[in-house]
Amino acid sequence: MNSIKNKPKMSLWVGGLFLMAYMALFLGVALRFEAASRARQENAERNEWLPVTAHVKSCFLVQDHPISAQRSVIFKIDCRFKYTVNGTEYIGSTATIGPQHGLYRGAAPPPEAARMDNWARLHPPGSLQVIHYNPENPVQVSLAGADEQFRTNSAAISLRASNQILPLGAVLLLAALLTRYFTLRSAQSTSAENR
């Protein structure tokens, strides 16, 4: 009678382990696809988009407070550039998204924010910056790696996360399979002894 009560609990536990394993594997594979897509985009920006020397119109650090996390902030560098392509003047903008941080009243900004702010201050209005523009749509511009040290949405970061999550998912799946196997085996031997 006691083993019957424990069996559903064990099944829920094993089911939860399988669920966590599948979620980790799904997330790891999704991050791998996202990294591949982002790598293609970064490669296009560096190698297919054309470089042009632009005049900085503005470049500053922005604090974005996401609605979903009231006590956190995402630091961004927003820059606007004025440049000429085939005799036509354009104004394009870039937004480099930095890390998200939990900030509380009176807390000092993290070191990354100071480095991002310094980078933005090194690009005052009127200064020059090489940017890359999309030849099919010259309004689209990219810093093509000049902001790599601050970006949190790069292919390398997604790939690193995938490389950490996929092995975790595999270990959880193996643990779930072994737990299920030994649970079933134990239940079979218990039922054989009760006969």
C-alpha cells in the first residue's frame, strides 16, 4: 500500500525532470539557431555592408527601465550619424544594448555603464566615426564591431550560452532516463516479491 502512494509522487518527480531536460535542450538549440542567424548578420555588416566615414550627430548613454523588471535598468549607447552615399545625405542611428543590471535607489551604476559612457563621450557631435551601411538600404547602419566590448546581443554570447545550456539539458535527460529505468525496475522487483 505504501509503494502505491509513493509511485505517483515519483512519477511527478521524474516527469518534472524530463520537462526540465526538454526545456534546457530546446533553449540550447534555439540559442544555437539564434547565434547562427546573428553571426550571418554580423558577417554581412562587416563584409558586405560598405564602410563610410560619418559625422557624429549625437552619441550618449541611455538608461532603459524595462516594464517587466521595475528595479532594473538596461544601459544602451544611442548614436546618430550623418553621412553621404552616392551624393545623397543620410542620417542613421545605432543602439548598442549593454547588460541589464538591478539598480536600487542610491546604488552606483555598474562599471560597464561607466565604460559605455566613456565610449559615448569619445564620440562628441562633429567627430568622425567609420560606420558600415547597407547598400540596399543606406539608412541602415552598423558600427561593425566598434561596439563589440559592450554588446550583449552578439553571436558569441548566444553561442556561449548554448554551449552551457545544451550539456545541462543532456545531463538532466540522462538523469531522468536513469531515474525512470531504476524506478520501473524497482517497482517490477517489488511486485514480483509481493506475488
